[in-house]
Amino acid sequence: MERNVSKDREFQRRFNAFYRVRRGKRWQKSFYGILQHEKSRNPDFRKVLLDLQKKTKRVETSFASKLVATINPRLPIIDRVVLKNIREMGNPEIKLPYPKAKNRLDRIIELHKRLEKLFNDFLRTSEGKYLIIRNMKKLNADLKKEYIMKIGVKGVTRLYCL
């Protein structure tokens, strides 16, 4: 039986802990409603970003990226840690536009596309493959089973890449 993540409090509690979600109940209701709606689709970052903005009145770049990456582990997460690491790897121009920047949403969407390419290119390298294998070994069998039951095989693949 497939879970309804918009109503599954245990899933929400774990997701909130994993991604450090510190938002109110109204925000979470909107977020998990979008996640439930998108989870059976091939999520589009642009659509999710705009839906989340419409429902929460905030530009939630990080959480929009976490939502789509939970469904499709080939999509990148945009947060301060990821951006910092990418800049340190020789991409100093990779950063979020300022809140008042012209065409901010378009620039965020372009940034996500650029990160998707960087992310997938990296996972094809020997270092990327090594990190996936190393992280797979860290997850014990019980944890793998638990996550597969909770978020499905795609979500477990995403956790391996973290």
C-alpha cells in the first residue's frame, strides 16, 4: 500500500528531522500536499518552486529542491552546504541570486539546471561512484528496509548520494 505523505505524520516527522524542516503547520500542510501530488510524477523543479511560492508566499529554493530530489534522486539539492562545497570545488560563480535580484526565479531555475548537470557529471566520475558505494555500505540492511518501505527505492538511492 502506498502511503499518503500529506497525512502520514511519521513520514513527516522523519523528513522534518532529516532535512531540518523548521516551519509551521500551515507551511508543512502545503509542502506535504505538493509532495503527495508530485510523488507519482516526474517532478519539475520550476513547477514545484512556483507551487510552493504560491501556497506559502515564500521563495523556498532549498525545500523545493529537496522535494523534487526526494522523488527523483538524480535531481540536485540546493542549500548552503551544497553551494559552499561546489564553490570550493572550483565553481565560485555558483550561488543563489539575492532576494531582490532581477529575474530571481528564472535565475534560481537556471541554477538548478546547472547543478543537475554538475551533479550528474560528478556521479559518473570514479570519485562519484566511490562515494555512492561507500555510502551504500554505511546503511545497514534494517535501515535500508525501513527507508524502502517509507520512501521507496528512489528515495533510498538519493540517501546514498548524501
